[in-house]
Amino acid sequence: MDELSRYKDIVYKIIGAAMEVHSKLNYGLLEPVYQEALHRELMMNGIDNCREQPIQIFYKGVVLDKQYKMDMVVGDIIVELKSVTQIIPKHRAQLCNYLRLSKKPVGLLINFGEPKLVGERWAYDAQSNDCFLVNKNMEPVCDANYNKLLYHDNGTDECAED
């Protein structure tokens, strides 16, 4: 997991930029507004990023016509944005699917839809093909069953640190 620690600083900067956007625009606007504002905030801070980046999907070695689009990509980091009342398991599953399909090591799930900005850091392990929640130091949060975080609404309660 040491390889994840190299993402700590850039993840911190991305979250800081999202906090700035949230402080200026507040909560409850449409997701594309936050996406454009975050794009601009990152660029003003010298952080290159791409919006609406497509992911090619392969099936038995053949590229499918259908593609997903990641909200934002900063280097090897996927930034999935939401503007909803609460992050739910399908939002986490969406980010983890993007991580698996793109083979990118880190993803951020950021929700602008609540009075206080909410974000989660996720990592992808290509060897096991698993996604897992990480803390601000980019270390796994716990040994919880991540399927519960991804598919059950109350999964985060089981992942408290001892």
C-alpha cells in the first residue's frame, strides 16, 4: 500500500479545491455546475484535469461501442462528483466500476449536495481487482467487507477504526 502514499498530496489539493468550490457556491446546485467550477479551481491552482473522460470497455479483447464517462480525471485519480442529499452504495459502486475498468489506482467520491462537503477516498488493487476505502494518509480504513459499503446503505458504520 506504500504506492498509494504518493497520491496523498495531490488528493489533498483536489479536496481543498472542492472545499473552495463548496464554500463559494454552497450546496444543492446541479452536478455540472460543480464540475465546471472544480475544473476551473484546479486549473487556477496549476492542476491539470480532464472532464468527461471516456473509459473504453473491453469484452473478450474487443472494444465495446458503449462507454462510461468519468466526471473528472486528475492524472491517475478519478474524481466522481455528486450533488445528492447523501452518498449511497450505488455511488460508491459507480466509482469502483470506473476504477476497475480504467485500472486507475485512486478515486475520490465528492458530494456537493449536502450542507457540508462530503468526500471519500477509494483505492483499487489491480492484483485482487478489489476497491477499498482509504483514509487521508491513503491507508486502508479497516478490514471491513467492502461489498457492504458498496451495496448496503449502512456499511460505513461497520468500518469504524478501533
